[in-house]
Amino acid sequence: MTEPESTQEILFRSIRSGLAPNIYFVHELSELLEISYDSAYRRIRGEKELSLEELKKVCLHYKISIDSLFNFKNNNVIFNSLAIGEDGLDIEMWLKSLLVSIKKIHAAADREIIYAAMDIPVFYYFEFPEIAAFKIYFWNKALIPSGGDEKKMFTLEVPENLYEIGRQLLSLYVKIPTIEIWSEETISSVLRQIEYCFVSGFFARKEDVFRLCDVLESWLNHVQTQAEQGFQFVHGSTLRGVENNYRLYHNEVLVSDNTILVKADGQKTSYNTYNVINQLITTNPVFCDQIENSLRNLMQKSTMISGTSAKERYRFFNTLHEKVKALRSRIERLAEN
């Protein structure tokens, strides 16, 4: 009869599964705990237990929740915060942190993302450089108001380094089995932001706002094609993917926030958005189970519009296209005045 894994074995297995192939765990553990390689090996093999101080160091360094480790069932949940403006975190560092996470998910043998999208999923901003340029400009306006760019006007030029990171995020995201739950308001946030920036006089060139409307229409067509095919692919690339790797649901009323649940090789992680794009992240098993149950319940109260659901899919995307056209009409009237 196989002996159950000890807590220490579970801890070290979890850490090693998230390390890059070129990282030697024994070397990292030795340096972190300031012990010899032999002592590190004995802890890894379970011959010597970690002290409380060593356990604290390991969990803090690898950002592992004690709750998840011991499977405590209580109402206190520990979150890691990924917030722009905190501890010097800027948009580039924020994107790089997401990239590290998405690489780990992509590397997992058994993986799934469930994304309840009150706003356009962040990865999609990088399908088109125009959308990426606008969102990065708006994030700077909303999240870093004292960053020195308060009077900067918007142009369609996207910072190359940020766009490259975003494209890497997108290229990995489209390869992971994903369920997205949208409402008719999913696109409304970016439309309101575009209109606000135009009315406020932030556009350097008036024609750029109409270019954004054109690109949003193209992007909606692309997502509709993904839903029809049942898999995701980067816009402009070969139409190829794994069948049923992408499921899109339409919910009429209940998508009220951006919630992401990730399942990777048996580990669940919940990402909960606040203050535009900042993230509260936890692997607490009780909380993640609650989030998954909530999302599964949301799916049951939604209509699947990917695959064969052509009539419902056309109706849904036509509604979103009408929202973009309505924005264009309002801006045309404003531009005439």
C-alpha cells in the first residue's frame, strides 16, 4: 500500500512543478536556507523536516499560501496582490508577472482556464497594436496619474517592449483550453473609455478614434470566428487549433466582475480583478472550489454560443457590433460640433 505524501513532499513537488527546466531546486533551496547541498537534499528527500522558520522562508519566497499547504478550512483567505503602483510595480512588470504565470499554465499537462469576462479579456488587447496602444495609454491615465504623462496625448503608437510581452501572453493563452463567459456589456467598458478620452480631448488625431472603431469591429469578427471554429488562434495566423479547445458562453445578466479560475496539474488558482486590472491571487483550495462552483453555476445559467450554436452566436455578436456602430455615430456627431 502506497504511503500518502507528507506535507513537506507536497510542498516541494508543488515548487518544482513551477520551476523552469534550467533551475536546480537543490541549489535554490541551499541558497535560500543558507545550508549545504547535502542538508538541502535531506530536506527534499524528507529525511529532515523543515523548521518553522525554514517553512516560512520557503513559502514567502515561492509565494505559497500556508492555507493551501495545510488545507485549512476557515474563512480567512490569503491573497497575493499584483497591483500597479504598489512596490514600484509598473505596467511592464505587471505584464511580465502575468507572462510568468501563463507560461506555467501552458507547461502543465492538465490545464484549463475559466474566465468570466466583465471586460474584454486582457490577452485580447494584443491582437491588434491599436487596441494595445489605447489600453496602455488608458492604464497609465487611470492607474498612474502622477507618472508624469498627465498631459500626454494619445496616438496609435504602442511601446514596442510592452507590445512584445503582450504578444507572448496572447500566443500562449490561445493554446490553453479555455472557457469564457461574456455578457453584452463585456465590450462596453472599452467603448466608454474611448468615448471619455475623445470627449476629454486626449486624442492627438481625430481620425485615430475612428481607426479604433474599425479595429474593434475586426476584433469582434475574429472572436466570432474562434467561437465558430471551437478553438483560438492569433489574428492573422493560420486558422488552426484543437477542436473544442475554446468554449464561449453568453450570460444575459450575471457577469458582474472579471474572475479567472486556473486549473493546472491538480492545482487551482483564482485571479480576482480590482481597480481596473489589478489582481488578487490565491491558491486557497476552499476559496478556489467556491469560485469554480460559482463559475460552473454561471455556465449553467448561460447559453453556449460556440460550436454549432450559429443562431445565438450571430445574434450576440450583432448586438456587440451595434454597440461599436453606436459609439462611432456619437463621435461623428461630437466631431461635427
